[in-house]
Amino acid sequence: MSVGSGSTSESKEVNEVAWNNRRRWRGGKPSEEISKPVEFHYRKKDVDELLELIYMVKESGGEITVEELKKKNEDVSDVDELLEEMASAGLVTTRNGVVSFSENGTREAVKLIRAHRLAERLLTDVLLIARDGDVESQACEMEHILNPEIVDSICTILGHPSSCPHGKEIPDGPCCKDKKRTAAPAVLSLDQLQTGESGRVLYVETTNHSRLDKLTTFGMLPGTVIRVHQRQPSLVVLVGETQLAIDHEIAQNVHVVKIG
């Protein structure tokens, strides 16, 4: 992840277009008719990248200093100026060399992280893009352009996943809290398949290592096709020629795409 500077005129144009598009999506007016957002001398994308970097360091339970940010972005000479602009915009504060989020900064960073990790899930689970480098680069592009409403729609279609393909938490959105908002999800848990239906395993989501080892032993690996033989009194599935009885609780950890 890198942070670089762009021209003043370019950043103003990018911010103007993005702001007007967001307003039009929500039924609002162009920015000439309402108060405009803060104008950055840097490209909005550069600010977003730095917000993400700060979030991910804090997510691991640590603090990040200005000097650490410079080390993580050695090719950038103007991190200090970028942080000053972000502070002026009410996104971060710096005290004794330690960078912290404001409430607005946290909110903006969470939106970016949520969009990025859901994009990774979409690319991996639905579009079946296998190369991690391709997934990462495309998700990085998508996070900057996805409207919050579209992000929620992706989340709903995917069945409100709680983690990205790398096991990092996906922050909840309004759609996750409002269970009334539903759609036919592209990704299901194994226990949602009906008798006679089949699904291809996309990923197994559990922090229980013994359970993960057990599922792996059963052959429930990404790409494996599983058919539900019966649901009651216990869930019985066919993995190849092998018939297995699985706890419903365990089946909830196995995520599949329905294929028939």
C-alpha cells in the first residue's frame, strides 16, 4: 500500500466529481448548491490509503507513530503534510508523535475497510478469481469507487460474511443489523442447502482449529462438491463416495455456492 501526492487541480476535480456523484445517488443536489467537503491538496485516494494503513495497525492492537508511517511509506516524502491536511479535515489527531483517529476518521476508515474486504469476498467467492495478487489489486481499486449502498448490497448477496478471505474481520454495516433486508444470497452455509441440493465449498470459517482439522479430514476443502443426502434427524452429506453425518453447528461454518 503506497501513498503519493497528486496535483492540487486534480485532487479538487476528483473530490468534486466524487461528491456530486454521491449526492446524486442519494437524491441530493450537486455541490454548487450545498456546502462542499474539505478540499485536499492530495488525491482522495492517497488519504484513503493512509486511513486504511492506520486502521490495520490499530486493528492488531498497536499504536502507530508518524515515524512508523514514514517507514511504511519510504517512497513518500510528504507524509507530514498529508497528515496535517487530514488533521485539518478532522480525520486524525497527532499527539506526542502518535497518530489517532477522530470519530470521523474512524467512520471513514471503517467504510474503506468494509468495502475492500467485501470486494475481496466477491472476487474470490463469486467471480472465482484465485490469484491473491489479482484479488488484492482489484479490491484496492473497488474500495474507492463503491457507494455505501452498493457495498451493503454486495454484503447482502454474499450472506453478510464476517471475515475476508484472509480471516480479517469485516465490519458490520446497516444491512447486517437490519435483518429485514434480505436477498437471495450467492453464498450459503452448508446447513441452508435442502435435501438433494449440491454446493461447491468456497471457504470454511471457524477459529476452532480442531473443528477445522476435522472438516479438512472429511475432505471439505475449497472446490469440493457436497450433496445433502438428508437433513433430519441429522444432517447427512455426500462428499464424493463418502457419506458423512455432520452437526448443524459445524455445517454453519462451511460456506458454499449452490450448483444444483
